[in-house]
Amino acid sequence: MRGRARPAGRGERGRQNQGGGVALSTQTIQAVVIADYDQTPQVEWVELQDPGPGDVRVRIHAAGICHSDWHAVTGTLPLPMPMVLGHEASGTVTDVGPLVERVRVGDRVVVTWVPACGHCFWCLNGAPELCETANRGAVSGTGADGRTPLRWRGQPLHRFSWSGTLATAAVVPESGVVRIGPDMPWREAALLGCAVQTGVGAAFGAPIVPGDTVAVLGLGGVGLNVVQGARMVGAARIIAVDPVAWKRELARELGATDTVDASVDVLTALLDLTDGRGVDVAFEAVGQVPLMALAFNAVRRGGTAVMVGVPMPNAELSLNAFAFPSQEKTLTGSWLGGSHPARDIPRLEALWRSGQLRLAPLTTHTYALHEVPEALQDLLSGRVARPVVVFPDAEAPATRARTHDPAQAEEE
Amino acid sequence: MTVFKDAEALYDILGGFFSDRVRWTDEAHLIHQVGGPITFIFERPAAQICWVPEAASAEPEEPSSERAPFRLVLGAAGPTPLLTFRQDGDTAHRFWLGLLDLQQALARQQVRAQGPLSRAMKLLPHLDAIYPLYPEYLTSRGHGDLLPPAAGLRR
């Protein structure tokens, strides 16, 4: 797949009437578009509106690709089409709309996909990751006003969960970006947008106490970060489960103490590793119903199973009901790691800077924008844990100055 | 690697144990307290064995040595069961070795039971007399390699 020819006669900027009689400036950008379910993503020239009130425009330097992007392609995550994929990225703020207060032009930022409104029931009760407004926009592929800043072939173009970051630029709410320091590499910062918040946050939010034994089922970009989070909160044993051998090895590098090949009887293996008791906390990081049941079945009496992976919206889970009261097991979920991005991304950055959070090992496979279909196939085949699209100007001086892993640097 | 490489192996070993040993124990007559067929459905390998009670003896407390209290149906052709236990072959193997805590196994969905479980529970205390027969049977059939190392035993 290659980028389509730029539309003839169209400049970098144009002016367009958006229906309400307000003429808005637009910018022509390249974006990975899926025209409909099961269609191959294509790089297309699309129109991106200037930021409106409360919005910012970000030039994307690096963007991660998540299994959820693939689920949008297949329709197993049913989102409105056509759509620009991508929901985690890093970039530079190039424009700010009216009323924007926290970021300025030139700021280096992470783009994340739950821009909380700050005043709904969930935001006010400490769960901005469940923000009603953000959720509505994620489902509709638009902003809170029902509009999208993107147009393609004269029609509104939806974006994945407020972001649409597999593009050269994106217009997102101010609350969907968080500033990062000048020394953080773009490609590593991009993963803070989803995979790291989701994985590390799930572990931070789980009832892990120092010395616990934890199992992580599924070692993609999220699962590997659950491993890191569990290590940081003091789990003594971290059992990483995946069918792919190199992912298990990578999990060891990131803190796993034991690994289990998912092609064996995993439940028996986990029981054998815990003297038959079961693990204290288990995480499911794939979104497959059998693995969700396995996570619940693998925890000890009084243990907790945390569902992090995203199954199909109509998936149903069958469990032994007696186990809930008689064994005091807890089954819970974690969405975006329960993260409050404005609070937690700086914390994650600090952990990266201290060497406790390792990101370089997760960004070894990079792609150009036109290689997104190949990246998705590599993701599905298990060849890569987290593909990262890097844009031509991404290796800015700040990045080149520090492309190494701080943890490795200390060892050196 | 699974204990039973295929259905034939499961029928030969586990089916043989039921047929040659379990059926001829005093405890086997307790199946009449269940009141109907018991089907074991296996996964990995896919197989099915049904215990079909023979007509109840007038005096079950005095079992006949000439007639077993139940017969076996191997495969899916058995009668409609009263009780069904679904498990994989390895779990069944561990159960008959006495290494599986059934309550835990049910809670962990290693064993899924359908039907009046309370009737099956009546049999459980009596299985302690049967568990030792399975390793003996395996050894007698030349399958001592299927016995777990003693240090790894747990329920």
C-alpha cells in the first residue's frame, strides 16, 4: 500500500463551510483510512479542520498500533466508518483553539484516547477513564458536538476514539494531550498514550501487595506493561503466559520471574507453580473469553482477576458462580488502567526517566505510515508486540540525543 | 503432552480401569443411590464414557460378585445421563489418582458438572477406597510411567 496522489489543485490549507455557516480553515494531511469493515487500510489525503474551542492540533511524530485498531478494521469493535485509525501517539502542538489553557504551540505531547470532560458523574467521582462524554465520542467516532474535524471525499470522516493518530496530524481535545519533557524519544512517548497507561495502570490499580504472585495472560503491548507494573509494585513472582517464545523472553527482560507456554494446560501449570493454591492476582490482557475464565480460575481463594483485554461487545463469560461467595474471589475490569492522563502520564514519564519503566524494548519494530497494513499483520502473527509508526521528521535532535534505554544506560 | 494421546488410549486405560476394577468394588453398588446414568465427557482427547446402572439389587448392601452394578458405554451412544461430568483427560487422570480436590476443581471449572450434584457428593467419601486401585491398575497394565512423582502429589 502506498499513499494516494495528493488531490490536484488543493493547497496545504483551504477554507470550507461546515454547515453552520461558519467558515473553518482546513489542512490537508495524510491519514490511514478504513473505508469500511474488512477493507485494507489505505493512506489517503484527508482534510483536517483547524482546532475549534478547547481543541489543539498535533503534528504526529510517532504512533503506536494496538489490537483495538485491528478490531476496528474487522468490525469486532463496531465503530462508525469510514474512520482514521490510531489512538496513541506523540507529537508537537502546532495550533491551539480558543479556550485552550494547558498547552501551547510547540509543546511536546502524548496523545491519549479518553479526553475526560472533567465534570460528569464519573469524572467527579475519580474515574475519568469512564467519562461519559469521552465514551460517547469514542462510540460515535466524533466529538462531543457530534462533529468530526476530518473530511474525506466530501464526507465526514470518523476518528478512532477522539484521536485518529495514524495520520500526519490530528485535532484533539486539550484534555486528550499531556505534555512531556524535551528528552523523551517520540516513539517511546507514543506508547504512553495507551499501552503503558493501560498495562502499568492495571497493575497499579490491582490489589497487589509486595511479595505477591501475579500471572499475566497475554504478552502484547499491554500485557508486557502489566508485567512492568507488577514488578514496580513489588510482586515477588510474575508469571508471564503467552504462546510466543520471544515474547516470554521479553517479559523476563521486563520483570517476569517465570514463564508459561500458553499452548500447554496453563491452569495446571499455574497451580503447579503455586503449590496448588493459585495466584494472588491474574490479569487477562488479550480480550479472549476463555482466557478471561482462565484468569478467574487461576486465582487463589480471596484472589482477584483483572480483565484488561477488550473482548467483542457481545461476548459473554461463564464462570462457576459458587466460587464468588465460597472462595471470596473478585472479578474486576480495568479500562485505560484506570488512568487520569494528566496525573499519570507525568508519573509514567518519571518512572521511565528513573529506569523503572522500560520502553525501548517495546519499540524495536517501527514502520512508515504506508506500512500500517504490514504492521497490523505483524501484530496479529505475534511477530511484534507493539508496532510503532515513525514519521520522517520524528528523529528530532531530542530523540537522537537519547534513543537508548535509561535502564540499559545505568548498566553500561 | 497429555496423559491419553487419543480416545482409544483413554478408553483402553481409564475405560479398562472402570471396567476391570471400579465396577467390581463394594463401593460400585452405591451408584444405585445416584439413581441414573453418569456420563463422563472428556476433552483432550474427545471421548465419552457412561456408567449405566443395572437393575438395582434387592439387597445392595450384599453385592454379588458375579454381576457388576453398572455397565459401561464407550462413546456418545449412551443413554440420557442423570449426571454429567465434563473434564479433560489429564484432569480425569488426576482425579482417579486422588490428586484433585473436586470442590476446587468445580470452582476452577476444571470439572463441570450438570445434574443433581448432591447425589454424586454422596459417593465422594467412598472414593477414598477406590483411588489406590488406579495406580495399581496402571502399574499392572505397564503404565507406571503415567504415575506422577511422589513429591509432586497434591490435591
